[in-house]
Amino acid sequence: MKHHKTLSKFLPNLIILVTFLLLSTTRTIAQEVEDESEFDYIKGSEKGPAHWGELKKEWATCKNGRLQSPIDLSSHRVKVVPKLGELKKYYKPQNATIKNRGHDIQVKWEGDAGSINISGTQFFLHQAHWHSPSEHTLNGRRYDLEVHLVHESAKINGKSKIAVIGLFYKIGRPDRVLTKLSKYIKSMVDTEADRSIGVFDPSEIKLGGKKYYRYMGSLTVPPCTEGVFWTINKKIRSVSRAQVELLREAVHDHAEKNARPIQLLNRRKIQLYRPKWKK
């Protein structure tokens, strides 16, 4: 009888506790659904890369485009073109913010952070973001990380052009830039937030060697816009395993491996620039 009285005494509190836990779980699940991206990277998913072009009419190029990225940079397809010349970059320090976009981590410069020059056209640097594993492949090999520096030209007749520099990384010594940014990335794990990082010099993202690949492609995320000038540096830089894992941990689960599958070349030309004294 004593046990029954004790149970009846605590039963109301137990019911309240269970009800609270159930409601909390329901709220959490609902919030996760609301935060889901409009697209994901999961193979076989209804919102995965194979279906991006069907999710919105504005994204049809992801399915119907003929100049899609990324591609495999195979040596037997490459033509050495010395006249491309050394890539000229004119970067300068500028205030920047770092943002977790759910599908990647992005650094965005708030003002004029400098530019690059391609065939006489000036492309101004806007942002950089990371993909793991690499999106482009080199002779079929996928690297551990790829950073994209996204540039845009001035508008002519209301239209601008996009140029992206891509850099490969393999597991090894830590990358200095990611070491500098790690405290900000850790503060926004699983949170689509942004933080000011003050003045950040884009020249800290070292391009490495002078040799690079050049081809015409597209954005690698919806809407997969074509007409993008791609420059992929041939030098492979290093990044620590912990840095790659942090980038994967920070984004949503569906983007832990945020690399779009390799796209058809469709007879496009891949050019390679290398100084004349280099083989």
C-alpha cells in the first residue's frame, strides 16, 4: 500500500515530464525539416544531384546543359596552350564574413577585394567556398578538398560573366587559412549563421604553382548556370584530416560530402598552361 501511495504521489510529475520530452522531440524534428535545403548531395535522394534539374524550372540547365561542371581533367584530353599566359591576380585585404550556407562554408568579401584578369576581362573576387571531396578529378582521382574562388565581371548590357579558380588539397599538413578560420567554423556547426571575420586578405589562399587547366563550364550547384570560365591550378596543396572533418561536421548531414558527380565533357576543350621551361 505504501508503494502505491508513493507512486500516486509522483505520477503527476512523471506525466508532465514525459509530455515535455515528447513535445520537445516533436519541435526538434519539425525544426530539422524546416531547415532542410532545397537540394542535397545524397545519391538516390529525390533532391539529389540526378534530380536537381527537375526540382525547379529555373534549374533545368542542371539536367539539359551541355557545358556542365565538374569534369575529369584527363591528360589525354588536354592541349598545352602557352599563349594563355600566367594567371594574373590583383587581390587586396577587405572586410569579410564567414557563413554556413547549409551545403557549404563560404567566406564572402564585403567590398572590393581585388580581381583576376582573363583574356583582357577583369573579374572581381566575391567569395570562396569549400567542397569535400574535390568536385573536379585529375586523371580520375578525387582529392580530399577543393576550394572555389568565385569572381564576376562588370555587367555589359545587363549581363556579367563568372570566373572560378579551383584548388585541390590532399591530406597532409594543416592549411593555414582553415587554421585561421576554424574557430569561426566551430561556432556555427549545424547552424546556418554568419560571423564577421574582419579584414581578410584573399592572397592568403595560396594558388601554388603557375600551371593550370582552363575550360568552359558551369556553376556546380543549382541553377548550374553555364558560361563559367574555370581555372584549376595543377599544384596539389595540403589540408589536415581534422580540417576536412570540421568542414563536413559544420554543414547539414545531406552535404557532408558536397561534391557534385562528374559531368560529360561533350567534346569541350581542356587547355593547360605551363611556363615554357616546365615540362
